Amino acid sequence: MDAILEELSRSLPDAHEAAQVTIRLLAALIAGAVVGLQREHSHAPAGLRTHMLVSMGVTLFVFIGLDVGMAHDAQSRMIQGIATGVGFLGAGAIIKMKDSLEIHGLTTAAGVWMTAAIGVAIGFGRLGVAAIGVVFAWFVLAIVVKTERHPRSH
């Protein structure tokens, strides 16, 4: 029992680190919610919860990598892995309609990928950069879609 308590207490963050991770995860939750709510409003396959979880998950991956002192090359490989993994997740949303030969889900996949990139920025503590990314993503998803001829491409 002592070994369990020791392991748990050793892994608890100090007050400064707890504040950092809380702020970053909260920022990731909000960023994912902004994009996710727009996708939810558009009835896209990946909505609020998906975008929130992707943003927070990526933020946590990056934060932990920084916390354990990963070298820049290791951080780069981690981000490459995240981009690939999230790309695979987004691929699950892409559907080719056999009869009409149309492809659906590309915008959903791109939105999930963008949410992951925002999570990377937040994980590195670049909340301002992430906020700009959220605004631009929302603009593309909510405003630019109105200028398209076929606005229902998720």
C-alpha cells in the first residue's frame, strides 16, 4: 500500500504545474468547444465532444512531452505522430458515395485536424496563437461556407 501512495504522491503536480496544466486544458476545452459547436450546428459527424477531446488530448500529449524535458527532435516526432494519428481519426469521417461519386466528410476531417493543431499550440503554451487559429477556423467553417456553391460538404 505504501508503494501505491508513494507513486501517486510522487506524480502529483506542484501548485505551479497544476495551474499550468489546468489553464492549458481549460483553454483546449474552450477551443475545441468553439469549433465543435459550429460543427454540431452544421450536423457534421464530428461535433462538440470530438473536437473538445481531440484538443485536450493533443494539449496533454504536448504538455507532458515538455514536462519530461523532451528534446526538440523528440517533440517534432511526437507532433508528427499526433498529426498522423488525428489524420487517421479524420479519415473515419470521410465517405465516398458510390452512386453519386461525391466525397463527404473532408471538412469534418480537416476540422478535427485543425483542432489538433490548435491543441499543439496550447500544449506549448501559445494560447494567443491558438486563439487566432480558433477564430480563423470558425471563420472558415461558419462564414466561408456560405460563399460556396455546395455548402453541405462536411
